[in-house]
Amino acid sequence: MVFRTGKNPERKIQLHEYRVAARREKRLRKADEKKQRKLNATILRRMTRNPDKYNKNAERNRLRDIEAERQKIQSAAMKQVQQLAAIHDPSGAMFNIGPVIRKDDGSVVSAESVRRRQEREAAKAIANPTSPTQTDGLPANQELQDRKNDIGANLLGPPIGSQPVMDPDRVTQLENFKSQQNPQPPKQPASQPASQPRPPPVKPVIPNGISLPAGEEDWLTLWDLPNDEIERRVMRAKKEKAAERKALRVAQQSGKLERREARDEKRKVYRDIKLIWKVIREQQVKERTMLKSAEDEESKKIAVEINEAERKTALDLCESLGFTLANTPGAEAIKPRALGMRGREIDFDAIEAAKSPGDMVLRKVKRVDLGQVAKTANKNYIKADQERRANDNEEFIKLDVGEGQDHEALNLNHKLRRKLRRAIDNAQIQKELLVRQRAVDGLKARGIEPPKELMTSAKAKNIPGMRVLENGAVETAKQERVRARLELAEFNQASKVLRRQAKQCAIEAGLRKHAELTGRLSLGGESSNLLLPSHINASATEAKVNAVTADDGHPRAKSAGGEADESTDESDDESEASAAPGRSGNLGRSAKRQKLDS
């Protein structure tokens, strides 16, 4: 049926929708039919107790299996006879086959197959002249080159004088065109499937007096089996494979609970060892932090001592040049100024810095004897107070905020002492810098280069993380990076050793748990009474146990952990932190061994 739409777009849209709906309907119908066939096959299998699924190509598949098995028998028999012919008669005349050739690797092939392979290689070389290969001493594209020469001779035609010839430029153009074109390889015939019926080969024979090697199946006796026998053979092989698969599933499903408990035991042991590592690591991190803070404090003290020595040297040099704190104008005007005192005034004249840093001492101030004050002083004070009150127009009641601190005793706690000591030191440093600047200006006015002692820093410079080497030099940034890299490598190596030991402990615990649950381990005996499953190599397991257990019966993990500790003694605190958990895993193993011995 043909629809003529013409120039009507609505009709075209309707036809398109109709085609789409028809395709959808057909797809759904085929899906429903497939579901119904599947349901019918299921019902039929349940009614007849036939495990084979419905297949519309069952007969075809049966014939294919029979033909594939027949070809398998024939190829195996030919290989057996070729092996015998290579030993007794390479010509193959005694065995009713062609000549055979033994390769360098020991395999035997027929001379016919070698010839066919060479022919294929030669045809492939002719079809692809870009990759020439040597065959029998001649180039593989020699035939193609001869064919090109014949084509060129035909294009040139007869010699000059007899008939008009083609233009030489045109000949050159055609030759270039022919050379640029890649010749298409000949179309290979479609390969037949392995199960496709083929003409039967000539049946070989085995002469009397020649027998097959011991233990080999005689495939030649199966050469003439009928189809029903071959079908029984195929069904027997399928049943054997199905039985193997079922046995594997049963073996995998049996003992699932025991394996699961053994796995949980292995994970628990490994988790416990890791928890012990965590506790030890946290403790050692705390120790490293305390050690680092102590090193920083010591570094600060050293920096302060160096700064004080430099300041003293600079001040002595200024004094030798005639510049001191006494004769430097403006030095006395510099007073200490404490920051963050919240409006509290500090009398630094009544405070004296002690020898130890951060310590303050109050100077003894002479008290005024009020008995020696003139009596008129009290009258004058009262009179002045009355005049002040008369002139004061403020309210009588007011908040006393921020007042009365002058009468409050100064609380010299550690924070305030540090703050006051810092203010006094800063004022002293400013005075010394003023003296230095005056000395530098005087030397420059005379045209003398100031010495380096006057240009040193006035404050202490502390660089955290810097270490002092054995030779007294300060560690550079590159040396620090190299040291950190080496420490990390040692830490990783020690961690690998510990993880290997913990994993070995966990595996042994899991195996022991599985053996206890399956009855292969007698609890009253030693670990040698462990009856291992058949799929575990006994020699490999014995070697593993010997590697883990020492001669005296104690676990090898302790000695391995000791070796790890000895190997990491030279490293820094990170390596020591990583090596310590090695002893924790040994505690778990010793406890389990005592439990088993009991």
C-alpha cells in the first residue's frame, strides 16, 4: 500500500506517527511472545521434571556437538599418528599419512600444512607490497613487479615508425597513477565454523609392532564411532562437567560459618594490634611534643644569650669611641611603656629588674614621718578641700568607675612581671640603639666605615626547627629536607615490618580458629597437631610456621620486632614511635599461645 502525501505536511506527520506506533506494537508483541515461551518452558520442565530448557534449535545444536566431537577425535588421532611417524617413518607411508616435519621446539607438523602456510605468506606479501619479505631468496613482490612491467609495455605499444604511439607524458601519468593505487587483496573465502560437516580425511593406520606410549588414550579406535555413541560421549562429558561444578559449589558453601568466624577472628586480632599501636603512638607523640617544646625553650635561651653578648660588645665599642648612655642626649627621656594596662599607671622608678628573666623587685621607698609635718599643713589642706567642693557643681552621687586604682596594691603576678620586664628591656634597647646611631654617625662624619659590631640586631632572633650539627654548624634547609626524607623512609620501612608481623599474627589466629571449629586442632596438644585442609600445601605451611617460630618454641615475631627496633634505633622519634608497636603484637600472640597450652 502506497500513501501519496504530496505537499500535505500533516499527512506526512500522521504517517510517521503510524509507523512509530506500528514498530512499538511489534516490539511489545515479540517481547510478550518471548515471555510466554519462557513461561511455557518453565511449566513443561516442572511437569516432566526435565532440566533441559526449551530451545528451538535443539536438533541443530545436537548435530553440531556431534560433528565437533568427531572432528576433535579425528584431529587428536592424526596428532598421535604424526608423533609416531616422526619417530619411525618421517615419510608417513607406513601410517597412511603424508610426510611430517619435526620443529625445533619438538612439535610435529605435516609437510602439507607447512606448504600451505608458505603459500599464504607469499599471497599476503603480494597483496601488501609495502612490507616485502624474503621467501626462498627472492623478494616477495617480484611477481607484482613483473606484472607492472607488462602493463607498462602494453601501454607503450609497438615501436616507433609502425603506428602512432601514446604521449610519453600520458604514459608517465598512468604509471604514477597505477603505482599510487594500492592493489586490493583477493577476497578470502568465508571461514567455515568448526562444527560444519567436512569431508572425512583419510584414516591413518598404526602398523603392527608399534604401540602408543603408556597412559595415552587410543583416539584411532574412536575414529569410526556412530553418531549415537558420539552423542553418549558428549552427554557423558557434559554430566561430568556439571558434577564438577556442583561439587565446587558444595565445597564453597560447606563450612561457610566456620570460615566467617575465622575471618572475624583474624580481623579482630589485627584490629587489636592496631589499637595498641594507636595508644603507644599517641603517648610517644605527646613525648615528642614535650621534647620539641623543651628544645624551643632552649633555643630561645641561646638566642637571648647571643643577643645579650652582641649588645654588650656593641656598647663596649661605643664606650671606647666615647659614646655612652650618660653623654648621649635624649637617652634619659626614653622611659618604659607597658602596653595593655587598661588605664593603670605603673611607676617604673619603684620597680627594679632582677637578675633572673621575668622577675621584678620593688624598690624600698622611704616613708614620710607624719609626726614631723607642721600643724598648719592640715589646716591648709582642709581649706583647699572646702574651696574645691564649693566650686564643684557636679551631682553628689556618681559612679566611681576607674578611680581608686592609685590606692590599690600592685599585684606582681607572672603575667605582669613578664610584661613589665619586656617594657624595661625595650626601653633599654632603644637607649642602646640611640647610642649606636650616634657612634655610627660620628664615624661616618670622619669618613670611617662603621664596624660590624654596631650593625648587629638589637633583638634576639630565634629560628624554630633549626638544629645544631655535631660540628657546631647550623642545619641548612636542604639538610633538613634530606633528614626528613630519610626519617620518613625509615618510618615507612619499620611500619611495613610491623604490618607484616601483625598480618602474620592475624592469619595464624584465623587458621587456628578455623581448625578449632572444624575439629582439626586438638586443644590439649601442640600446634603440630593441626590437621590442615587438603587444599593447603603442607610443606609451604610448615616452612611458614618454622619461619615464624624460633628454636625455643617462642614466636619469631618478637625477634623480628627486636630487629626492627635495632634497625630503627639510629632514626629519630618517628621511627622509634613506629617500632614500639612491634612488641604489642607479640603480647597478643603470647597470650593466645598460653591459652592454647592451657
